[in-house]
Amino acid sequence: MHQPKIWLSSPHMSGREEVYVAEAFATNWIAPLGPHVNAFEEVLAQRVGVAHAAVLSSGTAAIHLALILLEVGPGDVVLCQSMTFSASANPIKYQGAEPVFIDSEADTFNMDPQALEAAIIDQRAQGKQIKAIIPVHLYGLSAKMKEIMAIAEKYSIPVVEDAAEALGASLDGRPCGSFGKLGILSFNGNKIITTSGGGALVGNDKTLIAQSRFLATQARDQAPHYQHSHVGYNYRLSNVLAGIGRGQMEVLDERIAQRRANFERYRAYFQQWNEQGFHIQFQEEQEGMFSNRWLSCILVDPEKNKGLTRETIRLTLEADNIEARPLWKPMHLQPVFQDCAYYGGTTAEHLFDIGLCLPSGSNLTEDDFERIFASLGRVLEGRLV
């Protein structure tokens, strides 16, 4: 019998979302503004530990607006973490600017501070104007923001903090998304909470966040008629989707606990195999880091695991209708960015070669884990003989 698919990270509704959505319909607030939009912004700002938030149609839109607000334009350079989803880098191209990619460090998979500083020194020596730095908190684990922010402040470069995967994560008790000049969040369907599609731009600069709302609503000037003095964008989140977001925020802590429990379950499972001669590794929290464990990721180096590769594991799971996915392919290896500069070594490339994201949804059941472990067990057992 064909078994239902186990997804990598599927939406998980609480039931509270329906109350807010029904309220939006009952009050006829079916628009990209309204009471749910305002309330969602307030709760997000409070959770991230910043003064202001603007909810938008996507995390990509948030990065795009952040670069516009920082006056990034043609010929400028933006330093971006290479190991990330393409949405971190695409808005740089929207602005006609030049992405310059930075390698990862092995501990967190995130931006390598040493490679970052090397890039700044070399790019400035070439006469380039560096307008922003985009670090990313991959899979819910903080980048080394103390080191990155110290470098950014040393060279007076603003940071756009990509916390798309890290809502609820923190470093030394400070929420991810609150370190940079601007932070961005994503509420895509696979994130720890979702509004179906959506995102947010967050920060402490009231003027910048207000300007982002203006630009996100087609930059309409104050006038009785439609008048525009700036190029605008249709980037605002609808009141209906903001209602979903409000319901999701009410269970954020529960969702984080569930995903962290998934991670610990995988750790305990693979520890049994590691005691039999395997060496499956994880993306580990460093001192002061609290991960939301959006995705549980393992590293499977064939040289340390009896020739077993992450692709063998992935294909075995796929044959059992279980979704798993390699880590993000670094941007400097992507055809669309092949001509862009890159600083660092081969860490990001190596992580991509050996890394695998396992099913991590907060709605995984006991039956799901039984299927996942049965599938993993077959491929691991086959390497013991």
C-alpha cells in the first residue's frame, strides 16, 4: 500500500488562526492593511526585541526593501553569506548591485567572520563601495553575530540580518533578527510559523520601517488622487494572512519545543549507530546559542561512515516517500552567480556535499518517526556487513 508522504517541514495550524481569519471576513478587512496587520506587527516586534516591524508579502520582499532603504544601487557591493537560499542574494541583483559571497565556518554553517573581513579589505582595496552585509541564521541556529557585528562596526557597514529561518532563536538571550541595522523574517509555508506566504522587516529605526511600509504600498503620496513621487512595490501582507500569523504566534514556543524535541530524537537515534562505528554529526549549538531547530541537519562524511553518503540516505528515504533535502547549495556555485567574487575556502562546498536536512515538522507523529527510523535503519544496517 502506498504510504502518505512525510514532508520535510509542513505547515502546522493551531486552530486559533481560523478565529482571526473569520474575524477578518466578518469585519470585511480583506485588504493589505487592517487590525490584524497592526497587531501582528506589534507581537513580532516584541518577540524579536525591536521597536518596529512591517509585515510584508515575503522575506525576499523584506530583503529587497532593506537594500533600497540602505541606498544600494548599481555598482555597489553587498557581502552575502554563500551558503543560503537564493532569496538572500537575488535582491542584490534586483538593485543592480554586485553580490560578493562569503564562505561558512564549520561550527554553525554560517558566515565565516575571518573570510568576511578579508573580503572587506580586498574589495575596498579595489575601490569598491560596500553598502551592506547579509549574514544568515541557517536552519534556526545563530551566526556568530558578536564577531560579525564587531567587524561591521569596525568598517562602518550596515548589517541586514537574514533571520528567515530563525524566529525564536537567540544568541546570549538576544533574539535573532535584532542585531543588525535591519532584520528580516519569513513566514513561508515551510517555516516554523507560516502565513502561507509572508515576511517581515524589523528594526529599531522608526523612520526606516515607516518608509518600508510606504514603499511596500506602491509609494502612494498623501493626496486625494493617486500621486507617486517614488517607485513603489506591492509588498504589503494582507489582513487575512496576518490573522493566520497572529494565530501562529500564539503557539510559537510550542512549535520550537516540538522541533527541538525532533532534533534530540535524531541525536539519540544516531548515537546508537555511532557507537557501532559510524560518525554522523549535527549542526551544534555553540556557547550562548539557542536554536529553534527549524530543520534537523546531519553531516555524513563517507570517509568517516563506511563509504555511506548523504545522497544514499536521501534516496533511500525518497523511495519510502519521505522527503529529505541536501543543505543549501552555496551561491558561489550557482550558475546565476558564477561570475561573482567569493572569499574563503571550501567549507560551504564541503557542507553541501555531506549535509542532509531530515524531516523536522512540528507535526511529525510517532508513526512518522517509526517509518523514518525504519528507512534509516535499512541503509545503515547495510553498511555494517
